[in-house]
Amino acid sequence: MTAAKGIAVELCAGLGGIGIGLRALGFHIAKAYDSWQEAVAIYNHNFPKEVAVTCNLLSESGRKAVAADRRKIGEIDLLAAGPPCKGFSQLRNGHHDGRNGHNRVLAAMPEYIGLLKPRLFLIENVPDLIRHRDGKTLATLLDRLERPARRLRYRVEYRIYDAALFGTPQARRRILILGVRYGSGDESLPEPGPDLVPLFSAVRHGGAVPAELETYLKALRDPDDGSLTSASQALSDMPVLGPGEPEQERTYARGPKTVFQRWVRKGAPPKLRDTRTPAVNAETVSRLRHIPPGGCARAIPAEHLNGLSRRYDSAYRRLHPDAPSTALSTKYDCVYHYAQERSLSVREYARLQGIPDRITFPSELACRRSVYEMIGNSVPPLMIERVLGEVLEIDPKGGQQ
């Protein structure tokens, strides 16, 4: 395969996070499907030739639409999919429910692979999938992916990756499942790399860094090393904002000072868009003043809790400037700024997911709550770009250098 000739189709495309990574590798996206109309509108706003369409993959009409498009597209090199993970993620769901409708979308992937017959497929989801139903869900899925249709066979493997190891300013672990059609190639997933949780925890809380991770600490501290990106390396050129800021175009606070900032600003308009910030009430501001960078609700003195439970590390999390963010959820208040008592702007939230500044979110296409949700659900583009680039031995066109 040559990058210029790679034809790809996206399922569960969302705002286009996977597509950003694929385009950086030179893929041509022939079609992208998602059931969320607002996400489809954002996708088509940011990419030429409006390839995204609203489609319920669980409906008969959805299957017929995809089949009709397949006849027009012809041979497909890559099918990439980011099915909903709410049915598997303990963070978002609180429990596992095998009847969850979101689970059915992932379960439908073998059917669409059998329909589209790509040479390769790549599916992204949460690591909790491995433990769902004591591993039976994943085992059944892998078996079906290996034989999705009569006389169609794939060699299938999976790995768990941390998006932070590919330059994303966020520690976000994801499972990637790769399928290679038998007789079409010998591609395989690269090794995932070490667990950097002890490193990030040490940075956030002033602990000792394990000796075997010292090399990664050096990379994290180097603004010109694109392999790891801290929160401040991602956000320090952003305009200074307060809570409840209205939407308006704003100038960057300074020129790009890190490799991530140089990458994320490529092709962006001169002034930043999506700089609005959520309002924060006085009680929240008071609590945040007691939480150091990298801390959470547990740091708030008892006399300032005012009824707030501090049992959970996920409550009132503040970014640490020298470490990647913790995993973003779909809620705007899942993390707070490291230097200001406020939630993040839409633009800052997008940056932590590794979404370039040229990708914008007009309010007439999607409300603010939906934008945070679609960003939080997005697949980190840099992870897709770098992992798949290694799989295919393709040098990325758009990634950090």
C-alpha cells in the first residue's frame, strides 16, 4: 500500500478524530458514518467534500446505505471504527450491562467488515472491554472478527496503548484491534511501551520517579520532544481566560514554544475560536483554591467541603502543568485548569485530546455541552496516526516531528 492510494471508511466516526490521524498518513476517506447528527455536522464543517453521513448502523436502512456506498467506493484498504464504549467503561457507566445498546454497535462490527471487505480494519475501544463478562465478550468478538463472512478470513490481534506515549497531552489508555485479511499482508501492531502511571503520579504528587522511567521523564520535560506532552506544553500559548467567558475569536497569548504547539497550530486561523468557558460558582472557586495542581477533592480541608464528598479521586481534579492530563470524560468539569480556578475552554479541551486548532465547533452546529461530549468521546488522532503509521511503515504528513 502507498499512502496516496489508501482508501478508508470510518464507522462511528464522531467528530473525526480517527480521520484526522488517517489523513495525516495520506489516506483518502471515502465515507464516514455516525448516528449523532451534531457530530456529523461538525465533521463535515471541518473536512472537504462532506463525506460524513448520519446513519444508524443497527438499523436495516443503515446496512442498506453502507452496502450501496460500498458498491460505489469499490475496494477499501482500511475500515476504521470507534464504537461507543459506554457499555464497557466503568468510568462512564458505573457498571457493566451486557444489554446496553452501545454494546450492540461494537457487536455489529464483524457484520460490517463482512459487508465492506476491507484489506485491514482497526477498531478502538476502552481496556475495560477485556474484562467484560470475564473476557467472554472480547473472545466472542475476536472469533467473529476472524471469520466475519463466508470465505473471508482475517488475522486479528489487539494491544492496549496509552495515548500519552504518542504525544497526546492526556493519559488515555485504549485497546486497538487490528485485522489483516489473509493473503494480503503481514502487518502487525507495535509494542505498546511501558506503563507510565508511576511517572505521571510522581510528577503530580512530588514522589520519586522509578529509575527505569527516568528517560521518559527527560522526554516529558523537553518541549522539543514530541513523544510526551505535558498540560502546560499543550496549553501555555492559550489566551488567559476567566470562568464564564463568552465565545469570541481571541489572539494567541504568545508564539508556539513547544513541538506540540507548533503541530496543533498548523493550518489554524490567525485567531483562536471556541474559547468560551463554562461559568463556575463561587463555592467551586473557593474549593479549587485549596487544591494544588495535580490534586483533587481529597486535598480540600474538611472545613471548606460544605457537604462535598471527597471520597473519589475523580472529583475536582486539577491539571498539573508538568504532566499530561488524566483521562477526559464527556463532562466539561472533569478537569480544571492548573493555574486558574475554572474549567477548560472548548479549545483547551480539544487540545488535550490532540485535536488541532484548525478543527472548530460552531455553536450553530452543536451546543457547548454536545461539543465537550464529542471531544471526550473522540479517538486521539496522534495515537491513531503513530500506531497505524508504524503498522504500515508510513511516515506521517501531519504529525509532530
